[in-house]
Amino acid sequence: MPGATEQKIIDAAVRLFASQGYDATSVQEIVTAAEVTKGALYHYFRAKDDLLFEIYRLLITSQSADMDRIIGLGLSAGETVREILGSLVVSTAERVDETAVFVRELHRLGEDRMTEFRAERRRYHETFLAVIEKGQADGSFSSAVPADTVVRIALGVVNQLPMWYRPDGPKPPSVLAGEIADFVLSGLSAGGQYPERPA
């Protein structure tokens, strides 16, 4: 986890990148908004794209840890998928500015950072894919749709959240999480049944 000064810099960058864009934001503006010195910023980040990547890294690291924790609980396939999607939707909604910034500014990363980005995304995708494949193999899920297509659809829905989700909107993250999980599990249903949301 970042220390207090590093977190102040990251928070300031997220606000500025979200409100005025990556290109339009100068290092000096980030320094001023974070109330730190330029030397402090460069102590943690060599360049602006390092800061952009760190915004994403913190998010995906947290989401990957949540998924690993859920898988470790040993729940049924349906419950595991519900918990993974619920955690992913809530964390994405709660950090919608970070997600929006990264999706919008992804192309600003250099080749080395893009390689890291792809590796992190691949790990998350493959871990979730293994959950779906296991459920299809043991009959918990229908195999009518290939597991990789299920994962792409499920993650695609979540990745679109920054395009339309608003913190002051009519549905809190927990409600959206339940609805999205219902949608995915309904499609995976082997016999028209899927795990109901907890009361």
C-alpha cells in the first residue's frame, strides 16, 4: 500500500486526469494539488506515465487479491462467480474515476508498461476463466457458451461501468453487482437455476 505522501500524489493525479485529461495535466498541477514538492513526486514516480500505471496497478492488484481470497473460500461454482463479480463491480464503482482514467488514457503508456498491463489483465482473465471451466466440467454450469466467451462478456460489462455509472445515480454498487451477477449466472445456468442473492 502507498504511504501517505504517495497516496496524496495519486489521489491528486486521479482527480486531475479525470477532470481535464492526462495530456492537459502538468506535473506542476499534480504537485500543487497534492501539496507536495516536485522532488517528492519524482521520488515516487519517474514520469507521468509511471503515475498513470500506478493508478491501474493499485486497482488490479486489489481486485486480483479479492478474487484469490474468494476462490480460497471453497464455495460452489455459482457462489464463487457471484462473489467475484460482486467484488469486482463494487470495487470498480467505488473507484470509478481511477477506472475511467485508465481506460481512457491506456494508450499513453510506453511499451514496457503495456507489457506489464497485459500480463496483469491476462492473469485476472485466466483465473476467472478457470473458475468457469471448472463449473462447466462438473456440470454446475451449462457448456452451451464457451468459457472464454462468458468471461469476455462478464468482464466487458464491468469494464463499461465508467461509461455510465454515477455515484449519485439511482442504484448503489451492491445492487448493480447483484443484477450483473444474476445476468451472468442466468446465462450459465445448467437447469434454469442459479444461486440466489443473499437476503
